[in-house]
Amino acid sequence: MELTNVCNYHRKCFLRSVHGTVGIIYVFLSVLTTLASAYNLDIESVAIHSGEIKSRFGYSVSLHQDQGAKWLLIGAPTAQTRQPGVTRGGAVYRCPLESGAYCQIIPFDTKGNSIRHNGTHYRDVEDKSNQWFGASLYASENGMIVACAPRYVYFSHRLDKREPVGTCYVAQGSSTTYEEYSPCRSRVDGLPLVTDQFHQQGYCQLGISAALTPKGRQLVIGAVGSWYWQGQLFSFNFENGPGRYDATTEGRAKDDYSYMGYSTAIGKFDSDDQEDYVVGVPRGRQLQGKVVLYTQNLTLLDTIKGEQFGSYFGYAVAVTDLDNNGLDDVIVGAPLFSDYNTDNTYETGRVYIYYQSANRGFNRRNKDVLDGHGSQSRFGQSIAAIGDIDNDGYPDIAIGAPYGGKEGRGVVYIYHGSMKGIITRMS
């Protein structure tokens, strides 16, 4: 969660940096270079947007297109808003791509905490303070936006327990219509006599990750805290409304603390015409981690397993067709991967690229591996498909190493696709 969406489509790339407590977004513009006759990143012409102190401005970013205009969406999960009685509930900003232009808060939720009469006096039934709204943020190609607050708290029916269930909002239609999605809250409120939701969905922390299908017809949300942090997925079809959804069920006790849903991405991995889901489970398989592929109705398609204990395989996931063969490939980050053969070298990070074969499957031997470039840099903590920025006909990716580079200030590495897959030498 610390570095997400460093890059996106439309041939734009974003480097997020946090200096002290003030978030700063650097937007590197894509230009046509006359020497190479290809698209590239112009690191000189930089547009800069700055947030307020202690807002964590830039924690998440995404590109948004609305009625032909392109915007930069920026999450600031500890920003102070004007919601009455709410302390640092978090916000999402819509910013022009030009440097110094004014950013506006998107009014997903302008209300304070809801209240209920408990027989003697009115009490809050929810707590939006410090809910981290904007911690996850995603925009679809048709202009829909989902933004989530995984630390949102709802009080149980008897108002005697705080349940960090999390919540998400979806904006549709030029960001003027907003709808809330909080299935774990509904579950808690539907069990008025249960004394402890800890082992069910009361701590589900919905919204630590979320993604929309390109046409905005389907929404998937990760909830890492369900069932002793086994984790859970919720899949919504917008035609059915927020009250109806598919959801994964509770697993075995050995799956506790697996964190399923820590990351999510969209791709196609079976023979039908619908998009499917890629889901990170970074503490699964006894801390080796795994990535799980599901259909939209959450039927299991495949599982890709990590290889090193504690590497957090699945912390970040992305999908693109790197070899341009018409089949989506899966890119997985393991930012805590360490080379134990070298003294004092740990958490260098590693990224795995798995190529989809013609029979719609993943041969574990048909993969490439990219290793980090410095101890403690956490290479692979963020990954994004950025389109074809060198104009060679093959998609490219960006990989974040938030503690790499000079004085640990962070680095974003660009890798190009090719007919044979990823070019393992960074560009």
C-alpha cells in the first residue's frame, strides 16, 4: 500500500515522493524525441503538485479522463476535510496535468458521522476520523472512479464494539454521482446479537485494494481482515447495485493471516470475453506468498506460488501483454525478497513476470525475474503497466523501489516489452 499506481496508461508516468510530511507529485510528460523517433519520458519538463502538511498527498495516484479532458487523481489519506466532526478523514483530489494548477477535492462524501438513538441519547454509529479515505484509488477507461477508506469504523448493533470494516465510494457520470460500497458493515449490522465479529467480517478492512474493469461494469475490492485476516474478495456488478455481490468464503485455519486482497488487478485468463481478477496474498502458503486468479463470479482459475519465506510475494500485482501475443501476462512484486548469499544485503526486492500460454495457462518455468538494485530498496513494492512509451508496439512497465537510489529517496525503473517478453535490462 505504501507506493501504488506510480504509472498508468495514456503514456504518462508518475513518480511519487514524500519529503517529510508534505507530499509532492512529479508528473513526467511524454514527448516525441526527434533523435529516436519514439515516445519517451521527459524528465526535464516536470509538472509538480504539492499537498498539505501531514496529508500524505500522493499516497495513491491514477489518471482519469472525463469528457475528453485528462486529469490526475491523487489520494491524500490523512488530509483534513470539511466533514463536520471528522478528524483527518482523507480525501481524493482532481488535479490538472499542468504544474501549479489548482487541485480540487472530489466530494465523494461530505457528511459527518451518522448517529443513532440508543434509548437514552444519540450516539455515533460510525467513525470517519483517520479512516484513510484515498488510500486506494482506481479509475477505469470510461471515467468511473473508486476510492476507499480501509480504516473506516462502524459500531456494532448494540454500539458497544468498534468494527474497522472499511468502505469504498464509486463516482460515476462526471464525478457527480457517488455510491457507497461497504458489505462488511452490512454484515455486522445484520447480526445484532453476535458478541464478537473479530473472527468473521468485523475487521475486514475493505478497500486496501480495489480495481475496476476497463469499461467500468465490474468492481473488485480486497478486504484483508476477514476471518482472522485470511482475507476476502468482493465482486460487484454495477447492474445489480451495491447490495448484491459475489464474495469468497472462509478458508481453513491454516489460511489465517494470509492477507488475501492486499493487491488486485484486472486481466483476461480464460476463454470467455470477460475480464478476470488477479489477487495478491502476500502472507499465504506459510509466508511464502501467492497470487490467485479468479473469474468475475470468483471461480478459482489458477494459483501462482511464491518461492521465498517472508518476501511478500503478491504485495503488488499488474497485468499487461508484454510480448503482444494477445494474451495478458502477470507481473508480481516481492519487495522483501533478500539475497542471503550476500552479507548485509536484504530487502532488495524481486519482480516476477509470468507469461500466459496459448492454452490460457501459466507455465511456472515460462517466466522472467527482475532483481532489485540495492539493499533495503524494496524493488517491486509498486508495479504499473504504462502502455507503449517507446512506440515499438510492445507494452512497457514501471517498477518502484521506494527506498532505493541516492540517500534512499526512491527510484522508479522502466522496463520495455518485446517479442520475447520483458527486456530484463532496465531502460
